[in-house]
Amino acid sequence: MIGMAHFNGVELTDETILKTRKWFHDVSLECIDEVKTGKVKVNDEEYYFKWRNEQAIEYMNGYSDHTLTFLQRAYYIQTGESVALLPK
């Protein structure tokens, strides 16, 4: 068991946590691809690639599991519902 996490009154499953980690990991790698293909420009590609690769590893190791962004995405992955975090 990864650890019990709750968001918006819902217990997030281990499967959901792993899927969410993978989602953030993949987004980090997609950001690298966008720079490599020229779709996005950055000032220091070497630094950016290093940072994004480290970030991808950290996501898979659960370093961001406690963040509001992570929990909101996990909730969406598990329930299909999006929760507004800021008032209208």
C-alpha cells in the first residue's frame, strides 16, 4: 500500500496514485519533446532537459503526492470530476 490519501472526501486508491504519478511523469517528458521539436523555445535547453528529467523521476517516486495539484489530478483520474479550487 502506498499510503492513504483523501481529497474532497474521497479515498484515493493506490492504483489512482500510481496513474497520477505516471501522468505527471509523462507530462514532464512531453515538455522535453516540445522543445526538441521546436514547438516551444527555452533559453537553456540543457538545463531544461535536466530539470524536466529529474522532475519526471521525482513524480514517479512520489515526491509530489502531497501537493494540491497532484491530489486534484488524482481525484479527477479516479472520479472523472473536476473540483474548482478557487471561488468564482
